[in-house]
Amino acid sequence: MELIYFIIGLIITGAIFGALGRLAVPGPNPMSIGMTILVGIGGAFLGGLVAVLLGASGIIVFILQALGAALIVYLMQRRGGVRPRTY
């Protein structure tokens, strides 16, 4: 039962940080919700790791996690990993 709560929390956290990361980077971001969640999870992990290395706590951790997600979105756009859909 605890694993289910962990997975649900991970999905919600990923969605929040993924959305914040997408909002922080200008330009089109045609990602699916699944990709947004994965970007958010990766950004939260990256920002959390930087926060631990810096010894940060509180709101600084939240900001670093959102910046981590924004960095991943930026790198994906730059690399061309996210392409607009053409019909």
C-alpha cells in the first residue's frame, strides 16, 4: 500500500515540476502529459541532488527542482527531442 502512495506522489510531483519547467521555457513545448511527468521527475531529482550538494533546504529546494525541470525542457528543445506535430 505504501508503494502505491509513493507512485501516486511521484506522478503528482512530476506533473507539478514538469508543468513549471515547461512554463519557464519560452516557445512551443508539444509534450504529452507522460513526457511532462517524466521531465518533472527528472528535474526534481536533478534539483534535489544539487540542493543536497549545496546543503540547501526549504523553498530553495523547490526552486532548484523547478529549475532542474526547466533545464531538461530547454535541453530537449535545443536537441530537437520535442518536435511540433504536423498533420
